Amino acid sequence: MSNPTLRTRISQLRKRKITKKKIVRGGNPLNQRNNDDDCEFPIVPGSALDLFGLVNGAAAAAGRAGPSSAPVGTSSTHHHHPPYHLRRKSPTHPISPPTTLGAAAAAASVTASPTTASPAGVSAATAGLPSAATSSAPMLSPTAAITAATTYCPSMLPARKRPRRTYFSGDSSTGRLGCNPFTAAHYLLYELPDEVLLTIFSYLFERDLCHVAQVCKRFYTIANDNELWKNLYQGLYEYDLPLFNPAPCKFDFVQPEECDYDNPWKESFKQLYHGVHVREGYRKHAAKETGRSVAYFETIHAAFEYCDDAERPLVLIHSGVYRGQLIVIETNIALIGAAPGNVAENVILERECESTVMFMEGAQQAYLGYVTIKFSPPSCTETMQHHKHYALEIQENCAPTIEHCIIRSISHLGAAVSVSGPGAEPVIRHCEISDCENVGLIITDRAQGHYEDNEISRNALAGIWVKNFANPIMRRNHIHHGKDVGIFCFDGGLGYFEANDIHNNRIAGFEVKAQANPTVVRCEIHNGQTGGIYVHEHGMGQFIENKIHSNKYAGVWITSNSNPTIRRNEIYNGLQGGVYIFGDGRGLIEHNNIYGNALAGIQIRTNSDPIVRHNKIHDGQHGGIYVHEKGQGLIECNEVYANTLAGVWITTGSTPTLRRNRIHSGKQVGVYFYDNGHGLLEDNDIFNHLYSGVQIRTGSNPIIRRNKIWGGQNGGVLVYNGGLGLLEQNEIFDNAMAGVWIKTDSNPILRRNKIYDGREAGICIFNGGKGLLEENDIFRNAQAGVLISTQSHPTQSHPNLRRNQIYDGLAAGIEITNNATATLEYNQIFNNRFGGLCLASGVNPIQRGNKIFNNHDAVEKAVSSGQCLYKISSYTSFPMHDFYRCRTCNTTERNAICVNCIKTCHSGHVVEFIRHDRFFCDCGAGTLNNQCQLQGEPTQDTDTLYDSAAPIESQSLMAEV
């Protein structure tokens, strides 16, 4: 076999499955390994040349000549591990006699000039190669020269794959380096330092660089250097970071170190290479860029015309201000700004009439990104039609993607962005819509779309309008510092608003009116200059899991027949109230946490009728729930606690229904009815208030049924100043003072209640108090079961007690004192310690059919046994018996001495009988000068008390709004 070519020889070796064989050419043996992949990288489909569109006839022929060890420009799943380190110098090798063709190619590759000027100091002479003057080879282009140098010889193999010695046939007398083309090729491939090759390659554009990468593995490795492709990339696209286009309408800048590609700059270059460029004043330079297939245009319109027939065209708009250019998009074209730094700030599209950018029907997958869009009409054009005054206009039946844009409009008549019509479904994200003289974004006429991560701020009117049955999806937008409302839904507007941050707007953060029905989820609505959410004029909506706080007025306003759902929100730290429902407002207010507001947590007034349930209303600086001016509402299953004033206020003709609430731990009253406050208080748990659990006054007439009222520090229920009310089937127990107080001309009805374990009397009726007490169980109270007194009030206290059971009291069953009276009918009074019915001097009640039995009469027994009455009463109860004054001991009118102390301790003194009434003995208490002879050690001075301590009336009125 005589001198076969390299490819033929290798093909024969592969067929014979020979991995090592001694080859004799012209009598010279060569130890050659069968690995031709170290010599060339043929072009295959998917390679860099193919993907850049650089495969010509010769390259394609080379690609058909043999297999490739690794496709060029593939992703990180096809890693290439070169045997060379790019920054180290290659080792020297023995020089073998060359062939004439190799020498010519090598010489040409060094002496040929690249398309641009050669770098200073890099020449054939400085590279250690023969100059063009000493070589007879023809001049070739850089790519052709380097490709020609790849003619096979064994010395071209890497050091690890070359035989130790090389023999060749022919005349060896011409062994001069300058005349040996084979030596030049060898030097170029193996001896020329990597740094020199990098410098040479840096003058190549992408086409030539991809051709060079086909030469051998060493060239492939060097030609894929990240810095080479970064410089190419930034020179063409101007971006600071790689920009990837992984899917239609998706462009992402990625930090190089976060990429999955070995060479992110090259991959980004490849993905964007099909684009055309709009670059003012640059087209004249394009002709000089041989080795590059890039189209440049002066105007956007010219680029559009060029892309008419393209399937998914890409237009890159470079730095500059593009004024007056009409941009109407009706195809799936992609427009993207191309500039260093903040791209959008450096690429500006601006018009003075009509809309700056318009998307129309057919732009289903169009894209616009990284530009500034401005609409700047002169003042003389402000009379133009409203619908033409937009920076960005998206019409019906199109769905473009707009992202990373800055959008401005100084028109007073129209919004910056308009999305209108059925089928208008854009994706607008990461845009800034701010400093506009009108609305920032208007979505209308059944338009939809996705609006995400946008900055919408400082607009003269609303940040966003949604109307006429538009139904957008808005997520993670930042809407703030507007001179009007943040988001305004009206005229049937819909929409889903999630995780938006809405704050510091001059009016409400979110306004809903006129049959609008948005869904607002997990938004933060705060620091509004008026309120947080304002729903009015038949507005609706669902407001779920939002944080509504720190607003100047109410967190939520509901008025004028509106009926929203307010659910699972945090409503707190408002400078006024939490939720304010007025003017015939309705709504469902449930599962909210309402706290820390300056006024009432929930306020209901002027015929409003909401449903308020399962809320926590607590730690308010005012009251919990305030219902007034004929307010109504169903208030159920709430927890109202730790508020500064009353837990619930009901006043001025209001008639709410409160069921199954827990109202507790307030700093004043639990539930407070005053000034004709009415309503139903049913099945509630009311406990641990600093004042009474319930107070009723001034004409209020509520129904209080089946409640548990306990732990009040000033009693259970206080009815005073003309209060009324029906109290039935309640449990009133464990209160620090009386279970029920009725005083000052009040006239309630108490029916079938259980009043027990009070730390004073069960029921106290004072100062003209009346009332019907019917079928109640009154037991185990520390003082009288029922205490009736008048004191100095001009009206006589006169209640009716009918069919009650009064028993197991620690004092008397019924005590009537101070000229009071009562009607007692069919009551059962038994098992009380001091007696059944105890009447003071001058008291003559009406009695009929009462049963008084099995009482212990401890007072009479103590008197009969000669004991001081203080021994059985201490200073915590007041037994009824005769009491006296001692003139000798100079006791005052407020002192009282029992009959046994008069007989024993004050024997021989001048004494005076006062009356038969309730008291405890001051002599036995040790408060007189003489020590009691019937009692042990003296106790503290408490002064004699004729009545239970007066209850504290609520001060809530003084703090009324």
C-alpha cells in the first residue's frame, strides 16, 4: 500500500479493529495510535457552525468526512475535558521533516492578516515562524490558512500519542526551518504558546472563531475561552450579563457563575444570534464585519419590514432615544432593549401623539422588554381623544409579554398603560409604571392578563383601574405613594389580587364600588392617608388573609349597600377604627384578627347590617365592637377581649344580635347598652371585666338570654338610670359584687336566671329600682339573696318577686330596708343562714303565697346565746337586728352596736335605740374606744355599712367617638 491518505488509512485500521500497529511508509516504521479525533472536529448537525448558520459547502464536506468527538456549543450535559490548560505553554517536541503542502498552509496561516488590524507585536517573526518573505506559499485568509495547516502528519498528534522517533522518505538536505512547511504546521499546532493563539483568536468574529474550533482539540479548547466569547458578546449585544432565551417570550439575565453552561457567553450569543439590530448610525460599520452575519437597521420600522417573513423574529434595540417611530405590533415579534448597565434606562421609545407602542390582534406571543416607553404629548394636543393617550396600548385578541420596562405618560387625559377588549391577555411583569399624570394602568372591557412584580407609584390618579368586567390576575405588585387610590375596581370590575404591597396612597389603598367584585388575597394594605379598603355603592369583593394596618382612618370601610367578604385578615394599629360599616353597609366579617386600633375594632352604624363572626377583637385603645345610630348586625362566635373601654357598645336605637361570643378581660364593661340601645344578647360567655359584665341604662331595652356572666369586678349585670331589658335563663355567678344591680328608676325583667356564688348579694335593688323577678334561682351568695333598699332616692324601690327560689345564702334570703318595699308572691325562701325574710323598721311589703322554711336564723340564735353579732358576720355581711348608739361613748350616727354589746360592754351607759335594720357591730369590730368584752382581738376599722358598696358606672360615655 503506497502513501494512503490519513482518513483512508484510519478507516482501514478501524475496519480491522486494530488499536496499535507498526506502519511502514517508504521503509520508515511509525508507531501511531489509532485516534484521529485529536486532529480535527468535523462539522455535524447541532455544532457551533451549524447553530450559527455558518456551514458552507467546504465546511459541510469536512463535516461529512468523519465523526466528531464532541459537538460545539452544546449545553453542560456534553462536557469536554481538554488535555491542555489554556494558560500554560505547550512542551517542545522534536521536529520531523515536513511536507510541502503543510509548510505552505502553516506559512499562510501566520502571514495572512485577519479582517481587522493585527495586534501589535504579534507577527510571524515574533511567533518564531518563517515570514511571508521567505515562503513561496500563497496568501490565504486566516480561516483557510489555519484549516490548510491541518494536513496530516504524525508530528501533529499530541505528545502522548506521537511515536518516539519519526522517519520520512525524501531529500533531507532541505532541512532549513524556513523552507520546511511541515515544521511550520507542527509549530502552529503544538509549539505556538496558548497566549499567542488567544490573542490571534481575539481578532476573529464568531464565524471564523467557530471555523477555527474545528481544527483540533487544542484549537477547540482555546476558541471556546470564556473571555473570547464575553468580548464578542458584549461587543455585539452590549449587555453586562449573559441573556438567555430559554422559551418564547422569556428572556433572563443570569450571572455567569450561576449558569449550567460551560461557556454562558457563547450560549447566550448563540441564542440571540438570529436577531436583527436597530442601532442608529451603526449600519455603515456592518459591511466591515466580515465573519459576522448580523443585520443592522436605523429604524424600528425598517427592522419590522425585514422580519415580515420570519417565524419568530427578534429585534434588538440598542442604546438611544427613538422618537416619533410608530410601533404597531400585530405578529409574534420580540423587541428587546440592548444596552450596558440598566438596559431599560438607556433604550427609550417616545411619541407625542397617539400611543407609543400598540399591540393589536395577532400579537399572541409578542414580546417587549428592557425599554423605556414614554408618551409625552405637548400641551396643544391635550384635546385629543382619550383612547389615544397611552404610552402602551394593548387591544383585544392579543397576548403579548411586556417585562422589565419603564413606562411613563405625562398626559392628563389618559393612562400610561391601557389593556382593553375581550381576548386582551398580556403578561406585564417587572415593569415600572410611575410618575404619570393620570392613571398608571387601566384594564377594561372584559380584558384579562397577568400583572406581576410591577412597581406602580407616584401617579396623579389611581395606580390601577379595573372596570367593565375586566378580570386581571395581579401578583406581587408594589403600589404606593399615589396621589389618589392605590387600586380602584368599579363598574363590574373583577380580578384576582395576590401578595401585593399597597401603601402610602393619598386615599384608600383599595377601593371597590358599583358592582365590582374583586378577590384580594394575602396583600399588605397599609399607611393609607385615609383608609385601607373602601367598599361603597353596591360594591362587593372577597378580601382574604390580608394585612391591613397603620392606616390613617379605618382599616376597612363598608357603606351604601355594599356587601363584601372580609375573611382571615389581620387588621391592626389603625389610627382610627379597624372595620367601619355605615350607611346601610352589609358584609361578612369573619375569622379576622383585629387589634391595637385607636378606635373601635368594629363599628356598625346607620342601618348597617353585617355578619360579624369568628373574629378576634382585642387590645384596642377604645372599645371592641361599637353599634350605634340604628346599627344592626349578627355578631356571633367572636372573641372580644382586653379592650380599653367596653367590649361591645350598643346605643342610639341599635338592635344587633350577639350570639355565642366570648367577651372577656376588658378594662371596663363587657357589653354596654345605653341611650336606647337594644338588641339580643344570647348564649355569650361574658367574664372577668374590671367593671360589670353587662350594663343597661337610659331607656335601653335588650334581650339578654342564656348567657354566662361571671368574674366581674363590679358585679354581673348593672341596670340603672331608667334601664330596661329582659334577662332570662342566664347564669350569673362568681362576681365580686352583686350578681344583678337594679337602681335609679330602672325596670328590667329577670326570668328563670340562676344567680349564685356572688361575693356579695345575689340581686340588689336600690334607689327607686323596680323590676319583675320571676322564677329565678338565687343561691349561695355571700350576702342577701335579694337586697331591696331606697336610701335617699325620692322614688321608693318597689320590685315584684314572683315564684323565685332563694336558698343556701350565707346571709338572709330577702332583706328590705330603708323604707323600700316589694311585692312578694309565691316565692320559696329556705336554708339561708340569717333567716328567710328580714324586714327593717317601717318596711311593710305585699306578701302573698310565699313559703319561708328551714332557714337557720343564726342572728336570733347568736342574740339568744349572748354573742356579739360581729362574731357571726365579721365585716363582710350585715345581719338584720336591733341596733343602738351609746351616747356615753359618743358614738356617731354611722356607728351601730348590737343588743348584747349594749347589755355587756356598755352596761350603765346612756344608750339609744336606733332601729331594726341590717348592720354589723362596731363594738365587736373594735372600732370604738372601749374594747368589746364579747369579742376577741379587734379587727380593722371598716365603719358601718348599711348597703352593699355602690357599683361603678361605666365611663365609656366620656370616651365616646
